[in-house]
Amino acid sequence: IVDANGVPLAMNRVGLAVTVDRSVIDKQKDKGVAVLNKVAKVLSLNPTDVWRKTRLCGEIKTGDKSGCWVGNKFQPIPITKDADPNIALQIVERSTEFPGIDAKPTSVRYYPGTLGATGAHVLGYVGALTDTDLATDNGTKYYRSESIGKDGLEYQYDKYLRGRPGIKTVIVDRKESVTEKTQNTAPTPGMHLVTSLNVQIQGAAESGLATAVKSARAHGFRADGGAAVVMDVRTGRVLALASYPTYDPNIWEKGLTVAQAKDMYSESSYVPALSRPLQGLFAPASTFKAISVIAAKNAGYDLNGIYACPGTYKVGNRDFTNYESKTQATTNLKQQIAVSCDTLWYKIAYAEWLKDGGLKPKNVSDYFFKAAHLFELDKKTGIDLPGESSGRIPDRTWKDNYWKQNKDFYCNYQSRAAKKDLTPFLIQLAKENCVDGGFIRAGDAVNFSIGQGDTVITPLKQAQVYAAIANGGTLWQPLIAKAIVKTDGTVVKTFTPRVS
């Protein structure tokens, strides 16, 4: 996988694998425990991790199965692919002390991290086949010994990158000894993926995120993560995509320890495995006001008019305030966007909610919801990466469906809720939700106008929205792949940006 200028982002290199032959060590009295402990000590590995790596996943009946072997007993099982040649030579030369242990060169998937561009969440990683992979009928014939793309671009374009494996067929007797070998077939190499990524921009995005998080924490904020997307607004091509916290994608190929596997998905470490640009769902907040401008224009408000921005605005019996309740100058709409006035939008959204009939809606215009749908905030962008999340527009349909799903809980709150949640406020709130929770209420309408409430989108969707604003109104489907190229330079396939 290379960037737009041909700089390798993912490649293959030769490693030295130390492997275990289960058909040999299983015949020992202690089932190979002693020799595994001994080889772990020589390689400076954790004996528990070494034992786990040589166990078939089906052999681990309960609990955490991270790090188990998904292949079969007839394959050499690697316990490391980066052994020191001198140490590996000692093991091979002392074969009587290390029965069933061997060392051989192997191909290792490698992510060089040039200029700090690790690209963990966009490149993905490769891993051994699982039973689920083998059971998936996608027209691809897999073999147990293969490594396949598991996430990111490695997964998305696996059929081009992986090639076809060479096959060696053996016949074994009932004692699992090889009695005959049939003719071998040579492997077919995979192809290259050329992307629109720029290694310099990718590295800068990852570095910038890390610096911003550290700075925020230094100022007392939690700062548990961040996302960055750099997109060509004219085409939707992605130049960089970064998530924080990140990790070194090479750990997958080396083999995760139990501790590493737990850390990847741990809340205490802020889940480094999560791709926040694609999967993180956040309130768009004041960035949503650009969409509210379109709603106001369609509702008949003058884009060149003069608008007030008081410190508070009363909706029903509640005061909705600006940030820190500050009053801003009465000025044009462009300046109100610049100072991020809230109360202006509260006033417009509340007025439109009343025109639509309030709690008794009739012939509704729903300018704000319709403007959000124009930008497809509730749909995936369609980027060529797996695992993208959909956003949410809490419009009338969503509100009604959500209420129907939760009505029983609201209406029986005092018998269903936990004791700690039986506060007067929450009890009263449940009563209100029981009666009219399926309606768009005044508070829902004004919160929606400033991107709060139940509205959530991904950072990738946010980039797509602002790219459309920048380019004059076209929603481009984000795209990373540019071409598939054979090892001899022949272009097999090109990828053209599409308008969403």
C-alpha cells in the first residue's frame, strides 16, 4: 500500500520465525510445557503468552481467547516472527533440547511509519484466518495458513493485495505422521494499492492530534481522544485520516500479548482500537449552524438582515443561554456565525416550531430537519473503509420510533428504574416522556438548531459536510483508493470519485 507519491505505507519484509510443531510436543509426557517454557526464556518472551499462542482457539473452552492459534496442528505455529538470528540458530543447533521447535525465514507485513504516519486506523492490519472467515461465503477460497486483511484498507482491498498462496498437500497416518507429499503449486503474488493519502499530511495529522490532546490535558481537560480528516473538497479524495489514541499496527503481526489485547479495547486507555473518524459519534454542536443558515434561508429569513444576539432567550418557562450567557452585538448573520451566537437560532427555531403547530403539528415545514437531510447527516458517507457508523437526525420519525421503544419504561418508571435514579426531577421527566415523548418539543427544536440534543455525526461526515459547503454544494463520497497496480507496473483498476 503506497501513498499518492509512491511512498510505502504497508509492505512486506523478511522476518525470522521460531515455530512450534504441535504433533511433536504433544507426544511428550508434559505435553510440551517444559520445552515451551524453555524456549520462552531463551527468546525473552512471557511463558503464558507462548503457551497461549500454541493453543488452538477451540482448545480454550472458557474465558478470554485472545492470542490463540486459529490454524491447525499440522502447521508450524509461530511464537515470534522477529527472532534474533543468533538466538534462533542456538535453538536449531540444540534440537534435542528443543524438540518440535524450529526456525525459518517468513514474510512479515510491515508498516514503516514514515514521517510518523503509522496509519493504524486507515491502513488496518492482517491476521490469521478464523472459523468465521472460513465460514463467510464471499466467493473467496481461503486456506488455514493464510493471513488476510482484518481492518482498514487491508480488509477493503484484500482480494487485490493478498494474491494466492502456494499449496503443499500432505497425507498423514493415524499417528499424525506425514506418509506422502503431493505436488506443490507455486504462489501468485498480490498487487499494489495506490492511495490518495499523503504521508507528510498523514504524519502531521497524527502528530497534531497527539500534541493537541497533551495540551488539553495540561489545561485540566479529560481529552480522551480526537480525530482528523483531510479531504480534497473538489473530489472527496482523502489525504489523511487519523485517530487518537493510536497504536503501532505492527503489533498484530508480531502477535498480541494478552495485556496488549486487553489494552486495545480498554476504556481506561480510551480504546485505541476505535477509529474515531469513522466510528466516533459526537454532537456537531455549533458547527451545525452552517446548516441552520440554510434552514433559515428556506424559511424566508433574510441572509443579509441584521439580527440581535441577547444573552438569554426564553423558550416556554426556561431560559436558554449563549455560551457563558454573553450578549453579542446586533449585527449581520455572517458576524453572528463568526461569534457563534446561540440565542439567534433559539429564536428562529422556536418560531418555526410554533408555526409547525408545536405539540399539535399540522402541515409542518420542518426547515431545520430538511436542511440536515440535504447533507445526509443520518447516512454513511460510503468511504472505502469498513466499519463506518451512521449519524442520527432526531426528526419526527426518529423521535416517534424511539418513544415507542421506551414508552413502557417511561410510563412505569418508578417500578422499573434503579433506586438511585428515583429523584423528583427524573420521576417528573419520565411522566412527561410517557405522555408526549414521541413529539418534537420546543426544547428539542432549539437544541437541534445548534447541533445539540440527540443529534450525532462522525468526524468523517463533518468533513464531507464542510467540503460540500466549500465546493459549492456537492457531497462527494470520500475515497482513498486510486489504483490497483501489478508488480510489473500494469494498471489493473482505477478508482474514480463519485458524487453522493
